[in-house]
Amino acid sequence: MATWPSAVDNMERTRRLIDLFLVSVLLDAGAGTKWQYKSKESGKVYKRSEGLAVASLEMFKIGLFSSRPDLACQVDSGGLKKLTTEKMAKGLQVTVDNPIDGLEGRTNLLIRLGDALLNQHIFGPEARPGNMLDYLLSHPSTEVAAVPIVLLPTLWTTLMDGLSAIWPATRTQVDGIPLGDAWPCGSMPSHPTHPWENIVPFHKLTQWMTYSLMVPMQKLANVHFVGTELLTGLPEYRNGGLLVDTGLLTLKPEDAKRGLEQYQMNATRQGQPSVEVVPLFTADDDVIVEWRALTVGFLDMVLDEVNLLLGLRGAGKLTLAQMLEAGTWKVRLPSTLLVQEDVKLTRSTGRPRNSRSMPPKHQGAANHDPIRRHRLLGELAVRRMGIPRSSRLGRTRAYRRHDLEPPLRRRAGGLDRAYSPAIPGEAPGQRG
């Protein structure tokens, strides 16, 4: 932002950051283990999410996503619809020796975003993501007092409805409408006339966008959001992998066997990994759906533990977003860099393909003492935040409320689990 002229006011700066953040989130799917990006500005080399973030920023700054040569730092429909696989390959520094997973899929996803931005009601005549700021500020539900007060459900609905066209038609559908990141689960009740009853809605990408887009609106446009507690933790492989790595969640023996058989079958295909043997499941398998659902529930519980350990109360408590960013995501990060990439991409969608792997670490360990492992997650998160032990609550005091009753253990689908955290529901029309 320091390079932008002083004539660019905070409202336009907010629009530009919304433009950038939306594209960056959409591009940030698994890049694979071989790809890396060398910054043209600093010369540093980045991999995975960090590489995609730097690449997104530098492509944004040279105007790759803009249709206007005089306004490089913006994203609009015209710019996105002119993208080609060759342009994206050049922007991401993809070569034969530096391959990235899902190049064609990422390109097609951004082109579909270009189509979605033609909704002038939300994105204005310029057809750019940043114009949703003006839409939100003028929305009937927004209150204008000392600061604009926007309801979180208003932002959520804006993203769900405004971006519905970008989700692949191959995803779960209700009445012919692709729901995006929402999956049927055999453990959920079914209903003959209500097909959405057994669908577990995650909408991880849309929630990630919501978390991200709120920041520039809060910092620069002075927007106050009400209802942010309605957002959940992100059910992605780093947070979910943490629960498996610590042994809190384990595979049932029969599903571990099935996953290993599927891995061996997949390993016979050309170009597929065959070194690190891990159970493998499709993204719509009940094992994966339950794993992700439990991740959402346990992240709320880990947040409680972290705030107790730090002695934080009331308005001083960490939010879920802060805990995810500074705690659980970084706890999982070091080990994630040592194992095979869990989420791969297809050439057709650019989003996670139908195969994910679960490391068989600590199998059976969670059955010994799930409460202790739950506490360990909170302790790990606190350590990664770099908080001195002297500032934390004593462990006995912090955990006392959990010792009142033994854990409720249930078995469902492919996972053994302690507790039974609720899975957030939503109206059947929501998607993305």
C-alpha cells in the first residue's frame, strides 16, 4: 500500500485489498511438494501457501487480474476472463522442473470468478470484488452510527450468493444447485423429501474468505461486524491433522485397512506417491467428512483451553481466528512440512480432488485418555504463540471443569471419538 498515491483514500484501499484477498484465497489450494516461487522483489524462495501468497501479490501488482492498464492494482471480470493457463503458468513460475498441482483448475476457477463478478447488484458496474464494500455499507441491514455496523450474516450471504457460480457442478447438489464444500454423510439422518438433512456443510473456503475480507474493512474502512462468533474453525488438513497427530482422533481398524488398500491401489498409477504409506480416502468418504466435522467441534474446545491457560477472560479472550492463526495452524505446520501433501488438485476444478490421506500415527492412543490429549492441544497452541509459562494459569485450575464427568465416547462411521461436538447447520439453500 505504501506505493499507492496518497490520493487513493481508505475506501479505495479497502476495495483493492478485497480484490487481492479474494483472488489469493481462491488460488491457495495445495501446490504440491515440488513447486516453489522465487519473489521477483526480494529474491527469497517460498513454497506451498506462502509461495502462493507471494505469487498472488506480485501478479496482482503487475495487473494480471485487471482489464485496465492504468489501474494495475485491482481485480475485475474483464481481467480474469482474459486469463489463460499459459499466463498463469508464467505468473506462478511453473516449468517442467517446477510443476504445480492443478494449474488448469486454478485458471478455470478464476475465469468462473470473472463470470460471477458480472452480478452488478453486488459487484457494481466495474465488476470487481472490492465493490462489495459499497454493497455492504448500503445494505438495509447495515446501521450507520459512529461507525458502520454490518451484520456478519449479511457478509456471509453476500459471499455465498455472489460466488455461487464458481463452484464446480460435480459437487453435491440440491435442486440442481452445486453446494460447494458440503458433503453427504452416512452417519447423519436422511429424509425422503428433505435431501439436505444428511449433508454436512463446511464451506471452508467461504469462511476463510470471510475471515480475510473482514480485516481490511475493519482496519481501513472502520467497519464493525456483529456476529463474528457465528464463524467456525476451518476444517482443513493442518487443523484436522493436528487432531490425528496427537492421537485425539484415530481410525477404526477396519477403515484403516480399507484406506491402506486404497493407497496401494492408487500407488500403482503413474505419477502417484508410493513411498510414505498412509490410509487414503476420497473427499466424500464418511471418514473424511466426519474427520472434518470433528475438527470444527474440537477447535472450539481447544480455544476454551487456550484462553484458560492464558488466564484470559471477557473482552480480553482470544478469538477463534486469532487462535487458528497463531496457534493450531502453526502447531501443525512443522510436521506438515515433513509428510506427503494431503490435499491434491485436479486439472478440472482447481480445488481439492477426491483423495485425501490420513497419517496412521498414534493409532489407538486417543482411547487411553482423550481428556489429556485435548488439554495437550491447548498447551501446544499456547507454546506456538510464544507465551511465557509464567503468564498462564496453573494446569490443575485450568482443567478442573473438565474433570467433573468422564468423556462421552461415541463411535460413528470411520472414527473413534471422545465427546460429540455439534456440527453447525445451515439452511439448505446455502452453498459454497
